[in-house]
Amino acid sequence: MPPKTSTDLLRARAHSAQIEATLAEVFSDSVTDGASTAFAVGHLETGGKPVLWVQDRLSRKETGRPYLAGLPVAVEIIHVDVSNARDLLWTMEEGLRCRDLGGVIGEVWGDPAVLDFTASKRLALRAEAQNLPAWLIRHAGHPNLSAARLRWRVNALPAMNNPYDAHAPGTGLWRAELFRARWRETGEWVVHHDKDGLHFAHGLDRQTAPLQREAL
């Protein structure tokens, strides 16, 4: 029997127990829409551990650095600037080896050639083997072939009415479409985040209907 490769070992570890964390991708119709970033961060349960946050040069230039005060949850981040997608993928994969992180987020611009099926599969297997969530935010990207287990399209909606001030915005809302999933049903939701976490609702009337949480 030939010796097992590192990929074989990762795959065996990933499928030896119930998978709780994996690689997810999120897209937005507008590169200036922060909904995709907020949606990804809102999924993280870090347990007090820092999040490795990696940006390539164009993502950093066009969307700016992470603004911690504007995130839906309080997180401590280790921010890494890289020049290109190749360095970003390498940094994410190395971060997914670390058990002392609460998650890994990467922001990549466009459709770089190095972000192919093999590269995404390596990230997915590494995340599953370590049970560490990884989110790839695809600014100005297209949903080409990928091994990401969950692929989302998220866009901001007009906020709900503010119950205390009719001239002020209320709770932010996002339209989230899960258009590819390996272990669950696809679908489309209206989503918001509050102190209890993310809430998903179908067919929401934003003016009057209460938001109901749907288990994922």
C-alpha cells in the first residue's frame, strides 16, 4: 500500500467525526456592500479566541481595513496584509493549522487563477480537520468552480423601522441566498443579527412582521 499523502490524512481526519466547521464563501452584488463581511463575522463563535483576518491588496484598497466597532459581534482579530491571492490562500491554510484561533476570514478580490478547485478543497479539508470555521469573502468575484461546502450571496436591505425614532434606521437586514450547500438545503432568507445571534426568516414583511429564528 502506498504511503498516505498529507491530503489523505486531512481527509481522514475531516470525516472521522461530525463536521461542525468548514469553508464557506460569500458574495455580494456590490463591492461596497458590507453585508457579506457582517454576515460572515456573525456566524463566528470564537470562544474568546482571536480571528485570523487576511486581506489581499485590492480588497484592502477598495473596501478598507476591518472596522471592529461596526462588526455585529465583538471579536479580537489578528490582521494580516498580503499582496496577492496566492499569499492570502497560503496564510489562511497556515492559520487553519492553529487550534488557538477562533476562525479564519480571508478577503480576496476578483477571480484569481490560484483560487481554483484544488486550493479551495485544501482550505475546506483543513478547516474540517481542525474543526475551525473559514470564511472566504469574494469581493467582485464570481461563483466559479469551488470546493467550498457553503456558498452564500448576501446583500443589504433597507433597515427595519426604529421603534423609538421614525427618522433613524433600525435593525439592519440582509438578504441571504444559500445557492450551494453540501449537507443542507439551499434557500433564501431575510437575516438580521442581535444579541442572541443570527436570525433567519422567510418572506419577511419588514414593516410589521416579527423576526423568527430558524435553526440551520
